[in-house]
Amino acid sequence: MDQWFTGLSVFLILWWLVLFMVLPWGIHAVDQEDVDKGHAPSAPKKPRILIKMGVTTAIAAVIWVICYFIAQSGWIDFRNF
């Protein structure tokens, strides 16, 4: 039980870190004239959150697989830290 929980925990931490790196990609603010009442002028036109979550999942999965193989190969032993 410990191994899958550790793997899931590492993946979730990586996912959140990558999400905050991916969020600013492709953001374009609305022009001052186009701002609707009740909206912040700095709000993005199309945030594309679902696309960014998919990209985040893919990048986090690649980083997780690299971390997994490093840990399994014994190249870096995390138990010594």
C-alpha cells in the first residue's frame, strides 16, 4: 500500500507544480473597451483551462516516469536522505 500511495502523492505534487507553470501560457488580456460590467480588466479572454489541465497531466506524467525510473534504478536512493 505504501508504494502506490507514495507514487500518487509524488504525481499530485508534480501536477500542481506544473499547473502553476502552465497557467500563464497563451494568456491575452481583454482590451479596456471590451470589458463587461462586473469583469476584471485583467481577466483573460479565453483561459482554456481544460486544455491546460491536459497539458499539465501529460507533462507531470513524463516527469513522474523519469522520477520513477531514477528511484527504481538505484541511481539516487531516496531512503538515504
